[in-house]
Amino acid sequence: MSRNFFLLTKWYLDCVAEKGDAAVLYVADLQWKGLALHYGSLLTVLDGRISCTSSLRGSAAPKLDGAIIGLNRPDLNVEGTWEAMRSPIRRCVFENAQGSVAWNCVQPMSHADLSLRGKTRITGLGYAECLTVSLPPSQLPLTTLNWGRYLSRQDAIVWIDWQGRKQFQAVIHNGEEHEPSAISESEIVFADTGARLELDRGLILRQGRLGDTVLHGISRLAGLLPRSILSVNECKWRSRGVFRTGEGESSGWVIHEVVRWKE
């Protein structure tokens, strides 16, 4: 295998309970510079209190069995299941001769049931995706990423707005793609139907440079990455969302983020 070979497989899974308790999970495998690293992170909101733990122990990735994803991470003190309520979505976000960015939204909406430390349970609507990147970070033509998912009993919306030398946008509502007229941290507007999703940005889950937040205290992983990646700035919210269409409205929970790379 070439020393320059790069492959990142990153799972994102979440669950938000009806009253707002939440769990956000990242599980990633990275092969780069002759090394293989396994990263896991759990961010929780319990009674309004935010906590985060991370691990480089090589425990199992999520397992997909039909409509159910199972995850057991003793290193993060979490196990759970996600049962699909919508069909998967796949897109190639970017591709060139050197590699690609493939987005697999495995479960745009699911019923999630998680146990934290064997005693705290979170159940509610959930979401799961897997991103596969075969380009080193320095080759990604990306300056800003606006991403999020909204779930209510009636509606599942996911959006990606990738800005940079190459652009990619997708807004998908209940499996149907729509042309957006606006994507921001406070609203998503559908150009074709006039539907609007409003986000209150009620709780910041994480904010700052990746080197100070996601990679804080994980020197082995941080030491592999260039400063340009460590200085990437993100802001992630748990918002209350209201989705308005010509036929009515729904309300639900949103997990969304804006990530900015230095140009």
C-alpha cells in the first residue's frame, strides 16, 4: 500500500428524544501515512447538560443488518439500535482522478434506542449516514459546509451545502430532492414549492477549532493532521425546527452544523 494512500470511512449516528435529550455519535476508520486509526466520539445532551467523550480504541463499527443498525461501543459506554423508517439516499458529492467523496444516508429517519453506561436510556427519532473519503484533506475543494437533518413524525429533511472551488447542494424531503433558494444556519427554503424550515439554534452543542474540540487530548490523531485541518472551525447546534408548507406545518428536532475551512 502506498504511503500516500488515504481512506476515511466515517459514520454519523444520532438520536433526539421528544423532550430534547440527545446522543450524537461519530465512528471513523482512517488509513493514511502507513497507519490505521480507529476513532469514536459520543456527545450527549441530558437535562440540558452537554458532555463529550472520545476514544482511539479499535472497537467495532456499526453493523447493518437489513433495516437495523446495531452499535456496541464499551469504550464510549454506549450501545443501541437504529431501525429504518425511510429508504436510504446515496450521492457522489465530489470525484476526480485522485479520489472521491461518497455520501450514503443509510437511514434518513429511524427509530433509535440507546443505552448510556447501562443505566440512562434515550429513545426517539434518529438518523444515520456513512461518508467515504478517498482524497487527503488538503485536496478537498471545500471552504464551507452547511449540513443538517430535521425529523418530525411526518417529515424527514436532510441537506448538504458544500461551497468551495467545486459546489454541491442537496435538499431531500421524504426521499424527494428539491431545489433550494436558501440554505443557512437559520433556515432552509425550497425554491420549487416555497416550503420553509426555520431553525432556532437554541443550543450550541460544540463550537471552535477541531484541534481544540473534536481532537482535544487525542495527540496521536492530531499529530497526523496538517494545521489547516486542525484549524477548521465548526459550530454544531441542536435546534427546534418548524417546517411550513402550503398544506400546514410540523415541528421537530434538528441537528445541524456549519464548518469552515481556511481558504
